[in-house]
Amino acid sequence: MSVAVSNQRVGIDVEALDRKIKYPEILAQNMLHEDNYAEYVSMQSLEDKAHFLLENWTAKEAYLKLLGTGLSHEVMAIHVDHSAKLAATLHQGQSVFTLWYMLYRAKYLVCMCFEFQDDHFVLDVLDEEQLINLMDFS
């Protein structure tokens, strides 16, 4: 389970790092923006390609959750810019969203998508016990 609390719109997606993609080339052709697809085909390593697909998938899922539209949105039109060192950006038309990636327990890739409304935010990861304690209303 993942929870994001914010005073602005936020979307979050979590995917297992060991998730096997049955037909990665077909997924890449049907999910990646043309610029991202060019990056993908230039990669030599199958491991790099798989991680790139996972990063793009989690970014798009987090963005679509932020919008509340689900997969009814045209995913190929969404460009994920991986050039930044600490975060990525997602471009949809004239809108730009920030993506933060993190690994959780070395098993999961977490991506949070949000629009910057101010110049700071706090990101914290709680384990199950901390989350249960926060939810204990007794």
C-alpha cells in the first residue's frame, strides 16, 4: 500500500522491480513517447531496457492517478524527461510535472508525480508498523 498526503494534486505508483514484461518491444512501441522510444532502442542491455520501461510505466501511472483518468488517457503523448540527476519531469502539452523515484526495500520502484506549487516539500517513507500506528484512532 502507498499513501501520499499533500496540499496539491499528487499521484503515486509502485511496481515490483522483478516484474517480468512478457513482450517488452510491443509495450515500448505502444507506451513510450517517440523521444523515449528513441532512447529505448538505443540501449544495448536488456536489463537497462527493462528498467527504462519500468521507470516510464510508473511515471505514467503516477501521472494518470494524479489526473484521475486512468488508462483512458493517450499514454504515448506523455514524454518523460530523464535528463535531471535527482528527479525526472513529465511533459504533457504545456504542463510540466515533477517525478520523484525511490527504491523501497530494494524490491519496489516508487514514483510520485506532482505539480510544484511552492519551493519545498517533505517526502517520508513509513514502514508498516509506523503506518498502522498513524491509523490507530483508538
